[in-house]
Amino acid sequence: MTTATDINTAYEAPPRTEVGVLGWLKHHLFGSWFDTILTILSLGLLYVVLVPSMRWAVTKANWRAITTNILILIHGPYPQTQNYRVFIAIGLLVVMGSVSLFIYRGENVRGRRTMTIIWAVSPFFIWYLLAGFKGSSFLPLIEYSKWGGLLLSFILAIFGILASFPIGVLLALGRQSDMPIIKWMSTVYIEVVRGVPFITVLFMAQVMLPLILPPDVRVAGMFRAMVATALFSAAYLAENVRGGLQAIPRGQYEAADALGLSTFQQMYFIIMPQALRTVIPPIVGQFIGLFKDTSLVAIVGLLDFLNVSQSILSQAGFLGAQKEVYLFAALVYFVFSFAMSSASIRLEKQLGVGQR
Amino acid sequence: MSEYIIECRGVKKWYGEFQALKGIDFNVKKGEVVVILGPSGSGKSTFIRTINRLEEHQAGEIFVNGIELNNDVRNIAEIRKEIGMVFQQFNLFPHLTVMDNITLAPIWVRKWDKPTAEAKAMELLERVQIPEQADKYPGQLSGGQQQRVAIARALAMEPEIMLFDEPTSALDPEMIKEVLDVMIVLAQTGMTILAVTHEMGFAKTVADRIVFFDYGLIVEENTPDNFFTNPRHDRTKLFLSQILH
Ligand SMILES: Nc1ncnc2c1ncn2[C@@H]1O[C@H](COP(=O)(O)OP(=O)(O)O)[C@@H](O)[C@H]1O
Ligand SMILES: [Mg+2]
């Protein structure tokens, strides 16, 4: 007869080949014949591509094309006597970002609230820091046509993201609305904008905005591009948000109704937080696309990062520096896109997407 | 003011062409416990959902606490404040902790300050016997625990009336009792309750009255004793013979 005390409750150690380095190799690289072939082929491909590229980058490439022009790449024709303002802005963002990493992880509610307020006012502060004031000798006005380089690309992308968010959410709600006119207008807007290339929207903004605004108001090309970016992005965002809204079960609305929450409270506390967190990956993907698409503003004559990069190629000393310039440009776009992507994965983990 | 806390006269409701409620006359006194029985699809859910306007009735009148339920959003808001509802599928908010699920409406609808709302929430969690789960998320709880949180969430608004729509139907058998026990205590403390449930034990022990629905109509209203031992209507007899084997 077996009693409970007879049962062996100790665990045996797993076989040596299942754990540690050997186990990892076996499971991940050489699990089967097919895996082994794939592993060897991949390593071979990496070797063929990477080794000559690295050799070129270290020995042959003329990186002076980048180093001599680094200021132009960062801020374009923004006056060099005033460019400390750009660096203060960058420094400020870096400091705020680092402080946030600590504050938002901690439990200090006051600190978090303060930090959120700082983030909320920072765009306005940075804007006036960069733009300056008419007649001021301390912060002289910098014409918008002088904003360029990465600075311009960032301003377009950040404004596009911030402004398209509320518009996109409203469009998504509009498309789900019971009121036919609102539903119809939202749907038409979303479908029309999604049905045309970004470049046409950019051109439209150049041509149409002056028609809508009073004749004596002249809008800088940068603003027209900002408006175009936001309006274009909003249509895509609306569809992403709508996808999130459709994933919310009806019971959530009913529970909120039964508790007496107003429509706004329902949206703000119950529906949107859930809808948005399920669509973080597509939304971030869309914002990465938006950041890269800002390179198209070169076509309407703005001096964004890619445009100033190309302008290096016409400088006497760097006529043949295509490889260096384009590789560097690609690397910069990649670094920032990758950073956004990683941040989104962290955000998803923190919010526990797919877990609750 | 009338002696009834809920008054329904000739309530009718259609889904498109299909008539789900065919003229319901029904009153509830303060403190009464009414159990609604009836076959699936007979309109039980539809009826109790019209009382807090999750469904709109298209004919007849409904008064709650003397306030008429019509298209006036102020009336609807006023009535919803007085009615708590518990659903078959719990419908907790999965992105909020148990504590936030319970305090959200008291803070934003009743405008209580946070400490008051949290103290009330803890008191209710004690009452449903899961105070230790306050900081968890709904997905981390068992079905029975989730339904008890849902009851606490509804009670936190200090409603005059509680509606239950098959609160134990989605639960594993071993969890049904823990939810029923909470409901029984609630019934004994004088809460006005309107419950759709197939738990005959609950109906027999705590109901003041049983209402039997079929085809969108109230077929029979009776005391629990008479309803089970001496039903008047043939349809009631058929229904009872099916559920009691
Ligand atoms: N949203 C709806 N749309 C169309 N028909 C519905 C809807 N809700 C319920 N019904 C129908 O109304 C009838 C009554 O449903 P319900 O009140 O849920 O019944 P019960 O709760 O008694 O099972 C059923 O025939 C059901 O199919
Ligand atoms: Mg039902």
C-alpha cells in the first residue's frame, strides 16, 4: 500500500543537454537538420554582407562629409550664432526624459503629476525658445524658413503625432456615432485622406491653405507641412483607434452606463484606455512611418534632414560622398525609429497588454 | 408619492419587428425581494434592463422612486444613481484594480472624495469577504471573486435597488454558493432586489414574490410557497416540471 510519505517528492535534475549553453544551442540553433542548415546559411550571409561593409566603413569611407556638416545636419540653415537655443532644447528633452524614467517608475504621486505638467508645457516653452520674439535682442526671431535638418524633421513628426492624436480619436468616435451627419463626415474624411498619397496632401496644403485663410495672412511653408502631416496622420490613427474600439465588449459600456457614468467619463476612464492599449503596436508603427514620411517635405521645398543631407553632396569637397551620406542618413532614421519601437514594447509590458 | 419604488405600466419593447415585451404591469415595494423566472428568451433580461435604461421601452410607463424614465437624460442619470446592476458576465473593468473598479463611480458620479470612497470600498470588500484582493486586477481573480467584486462595485453607489441578471450562470458550481450567500445577506438587510436567477434555493428562501415570464408577458405572480407547490398556470407547471425534473 502506498501512503503519502512513500511518494518521492524530490525533483531530479534535467539532462545536461537541456540546460545552459549546450541546451540553448540545441534548442535554438541546431534543433533539427533544417534548423542547422538555416543557422549556417544565416551566418554565412551575415559574413558576406557585414565584413566588407565594416571594412569599408573603417578604412575607406570619408566620414568628414558628415563631421564637417554636423551642425547643418542637426539644424539646417538655423543661424549658427543662435544655435545654442537648439542645443538647450535638446538638452532639456534629454534631461526630462531621464528624470521621467525614474519618476514614472516610482510611487511619488506629486512628483509624477509635476512631471506631467512639465511635459505638457514643454512644447510651448521649446517653441518660443527656438522661434524667439520680434525685436528681442536676447531671443531674436528666427524665420521659419531657416528651420531645417533633424530639427525640422523632429518638429514635423512631434507636431504630427501630438496634433493627430486628438483629431484621430475624435474621427474614430465620429465614425461610430449614431448621428448620421457626423458619421458620414468622419467616414468621408478618413477614406478620402487614406485614399491619396501623402505628397498630394502636402501639395494641397501648400495650395489650399492660402485659399481658405484671409489673403493678407501668409503662412510659412513649415506650418503648412505641419498641418498636412497632422491631418494625414489623423485619418490613419482614426482607423487604428476604431479597431481598438471594436475590441471592447458591449458589457463594458453597459456596466459603465449602469453605474451612471456620463458618456465622456465612460470614454475617458473605461473605453479609451482599453481601446488604445490594444492598438499600441499599430499606432507606434504608424508614428514611425510618419517620422520617416517627413522626408517627403523636401518635395515642397523644406530643408528637412534628408534634404540637407543630400545638399552635402553638392559641396565641392564631398562630391562623391553618396555612400557615407546616405548610410549616415539611414542610420539616423533607423536609430530613432528603433528607439520608438523599443519604447512601445516597454510601454506595452508596463501596461500589461495581453495579460489583463 | 406612491407606495412603490418601481412602477411599470404596460411596458412594451420591440427589437426591430420582434416584440420582446408585450405589456408588462409590475410594481415593487421598497425592501421587496422579487425573483424573475421563465424560459430562455422569454424577455426577463430585456425587462430588467429597461428599468435602468440599458434598453429603451417603446410604450408604457416606468417610474423609479417617483421619477419617470423617459428621454430626459437628467431623469436617466438620477434613476441610474439609485439602481445597482450585476451582470451574468461580471463586466468588471479589466484595466482597473479591484479598488479602482469600486471607487470610480462614487468618486465621479457621487462626487465623494477619494478617502471616503476607498473606506466605503474596503467596507464592502469585507462584506463580500475579499478585502485582501483590493489591489489585484480582475483577471487575477476567480469567477466567484469577480462576481463578488461586481456586487461590491454596484453597492458602492449606495443604490436603493439592486438588479441581478443571472449572476451565477457563468460560474463554476463550487463558486455559486459564495455569490448566493452574499445575495442572501443583502436580501435579509432590506435591500430592494429584482433578480433573474435559476437558483431555486434562493427563490424559495429569500424571495417575497416570484414572477414568471413567458413570451414577453408576466404569466404568473405568486408567493414562493404557492409558486412551487401550487402553481396556477399550465405554463408555469410545465416550466417547473422541466427544471425540477
Ligand atoms: N439586442 C437584441 N436584438 C434583437 N433581439 C434581441 C436582443 N436582445 C434580446 N433579443 C431577443 O428578445 C428576446 C428576449 O430576450 P431576453 O430578454 O434576453 O430573454 P431572457 O433573458 O428571458 O432569456 C429573445 O428572443 C431574444 O432573442
Ligand atoms: Mg437573459
